[in-house]
Amino acid sequence: MPERIQQKRTKGWRKPPGAVSVARPSKWGNPWRVWRDSRLDRWICQRDGSAHSERFSSKRDAIDASVAHFRAVAKAKFDVSELRGKDLMCFCPLDQPCHADVLLKLANEGA
């Protein structure tokens, strides 16, 4: 069963054979970014190029919102057939939600 792999920039780390990077700036990248606004003491979820943003008191809530926004448009936006059966890589920690999980599920439904 395909899985999510945490992509790294550390010396000596290599992409596993056949794995596909879905991180930014690939065509599969999640356009909703999560960042901390220290002036407001809030976590922000904002789509690339948009002035609109959502504010959250916790990083986890902002990440959840980012993944939920991605899930809402992913099925209509992407032809995920080329990802079927492949491991997907992103920089998100494996213990946190990630848009790669959404892509894995969509690509392998009924497989």
C-alpha cells in the first residue's frame, strides 16, 4: 500500500525509487500556507496570492483547516491517476495532517 514519506533536505537523504514529491512548488502542492503571526499571537491559514486569511489559536487547527480546504477542491482540480500506487513525499511531519494524505486516498480509492 502506498504511503506518505517525509521529504528531507538533510545531507545524504535520497528520494526513494518511484516516490513522487507533492510538496510546493510541484503541481500537487497545497496552495494554503500555515504560518505564525507573532503580532497577533495567532496561526494563519492563507491561500497563495489571496488577501483573505483565517486566524487560529493553535497551529494544529490551522493545519487542519489547510488540509480541509485542499480536500474540498482536490478531486475536481487534480487527475490523481498518475499517483496511483506511488509513495508520496511532502515536508510535513508524519505525525501531522498533510495534503499528501488526501492525494493518497484519492489516488488509491478502490485500488
